[in-house]
Amino acid sequence: MGGDGSISIKTRKFMYNALLGRKQFVIDLTNTTKKGTVPKADVREKLADMYKVSDPNCISVFGFRNDFGGGKITGFGLIYDDLAMAKQVEPRFRMIRLGLRKKRDTNRKQLKERKNRTKKYRGLAKIRGPKKKKTN
């Protein structure tokens, strides 16, 4: 956690969202090390210790911004009740960052060509494909 570990984490605007099964809050990091930004993995570990979370994969931190002049970083944090709720609610890109999901291994060009082919048809023909012509 930085050079000499002089990073302190404070949370504010803390609330529990029962519908999404998570705690959500704003994170204020004060960083007096000369190393620059703090890795998100270190922030997640420290939050897991603070809030006694057994599985650090239930913690999601994002949106960090440095204040001008340095020393203070502000971001957003989510702590889910369990991993199943995190997988249900979290967006796909954040789950890929956490390593809970694999990134799709498709070619961008193929996706774009398929999209442009479907633009030629209307309604269910986009899903089913073009109608087959009858030959007598």
C-alpha cells in the first residue's frame, strides 16, 4: 500500500440499499506517499478489513479522481451482501475487471458486419434471417 503505507480511507454518504443488496458510499483517500495513485486492489483489501467483509470480490470500487495539488483522491465504493447479488447487479465490464467474468472473445469486425446485415431487414426477419425463396 504505497511506499510506507501512509494511506488513510474515510467513507462518507454511507447508505444501505436493500433493493440491490449492497452498501454504497463515497471514498476519500488521503495519500501522503510519493508513489502516486493507490491500486484499487489495496483499497478493496483495506475496505474488507474496515467493514469485516469475508470475500473481497463482493467489494467494487471505481470512479477515482485526484484533487488538484495531490494528496486527496475521491471515488465510489460498493459492498454487496454476497457474491451472488454482486454477479446479479454489477455491470459486465466491472465484473470483468474484478475477474468474476470472462471477456467475450469475438472479433469486432464480425460484430459490425452482422449488425449491418441485420439493418437490411425489418421485424422478426432480423432474428430469423431472410425468408427462403420457394423454388418449384
